[in-house]
Amino acid sequence: MGERTQAGYLAREDADLSVVVLHESYGLFSPLSNVPEVCDRLAAAGFQSLAPDLYHGRTAATVDESLHLMAELQEADALASVKEAAKDLLDKGARRLAVLGFCAGLAWERTLAFLHQVGRST
């Protein structure tokens, strides 16, 4: 249903509410990731979703590898990827946005919510 894009994985339905989906520590396109399928399920339920690839194509096959990828992730780069995903969804007609995170993505979701709450520009 969805498609791999330069920025990540996009599953589309014309929707008022769109979702930025943040992948787990293994990476967006790891065989251990189900985030593309989650995006497809969201689209089937009527939501547009975009999962930015926070690791820019890198994936992990083991827990140790995933911990290494998480440790190398730069906050500024990750926030820029999430902001770009949100902008892409808004440019595609979204009027409302949500963020949904899994594993490491959940930590980023909570970080974004906190930054929004304290008024830091994200």
C-alpha cells in the first residue's frame, strides 16, 4: 500500500489527520521492523502516515547493533528528520498531525511532546 521514499516510508489516504510514525531501534527498513506495516494499517484506517528514516538507511539485526545505532543518533538530525516529515504531511494536505513512536521512537515521541510543552521550537 505505502511506498519507500527518499525520506522514509509514506502510506497515503486523503486524511485530515496525519501521523508521523517513529521507528524502533532496529531501523525503519530492518527485517525486524514492522513500522512500514503500521503505516499501511494507518492508511487503511483512513490516516496518512509518514515514517522518517532516522538512521538514513542503516539497520540493525541484533540488539547490540541497535544500541550502537541509537547511541550514534544525533538529536539535531533526528529532530530535523521529524520536522521534515511533519512538513511533508502538511504539504500533502494534513490539517492535524500526531506522532506515534515505537521503542526508541517512543522516546523521541515523548521528547517532542515535552519540547512542545515547554515551548522549544521543534
